[in-house]
Amino acid sequence: VLGRGATPAAVLVLVGAPGAENEGAGALAGAPDRLLERMLAAVGLADRALVLHASLWRTPGGREPSAEEAAASRPWLLRAAALAKPQAVLALGETPARLVLGRTEGVMKLRGRPLAWADDGAPALVSFSPEFLLRTPLAKKHAWADLMSLASLVDPAA
């Protein structure tokens, strides 16, 4: 499953590669995705977000997608973003930051400030992946600050 959500979307949310729990589910599934839904709902964006996997397929053994796999996914993601016309982009985790934004720094260095990501001018923010937040609950306060920053970039009327 490639993703789910609204089109056009106020926010494009990019998550890592699909996991085994996503196969056959017909939508995003699992505890990380339920956490993501609650996070978006808390800032009023659940119905206004398009959530896409940064990689189009699950990699063997859950490894990071290769440069070739990332290159194969990027045109599709850029086209999906052009159709969704988001006001802002949220990359959750190092995989989307690396694959889509082309950044090599870790999440802690990238989070907290808008970044350029494509020619459309929509600002991108980087935050922790839901998987990381489930393993590291103390990071949720930083994720909350990132979500508040994201919400401030979105026009509530649009």
C-alpha cells in the first residue's frame, strides 16, 4: 500500500518504507500508524493529510532502501505531491529525510526548522518516526513541538 488520505492535501506526510504489517491491509496499519493518526488528529490535520511511504516497496529484511530504490520512488513521490498540492511536508524519520529531501543529517539536526524540498515551495519539516516515538517516549515532546510548527504552516481555511 502506497499511502492514504486527502487529495488535495494541506499536508503531505512521508513515512518510511512499508512494513510487513502493511501487506494486505488495504491501508497503513500497525501501532506506528495508529500513533501517527492520533498525532495528526491532535493538531487538527488528520482529515487534511496525505500519508505516503517514501519508498514504494518493502525491502528484504526491512533494510534501508538502496540509492537505486530511492531513485525509483522519487519521481512517483514528486508527482503525487504535485497532485496533492500540499501547503507543507512532514518527513517522519531519517529514511524520508534521506530519500525525499536528500538530507544526510540525523533527525535531531534537521528538526525544528523549515527546509526546502521541491520546486513547489512548500516548506518541509523533519521529525521523529512513529516507530522511534514508540521506542523512545521521551522524544514525544519534541515531536509535539514539530507538529505545532507544522500546523502553523497550514492555512486553517484551506
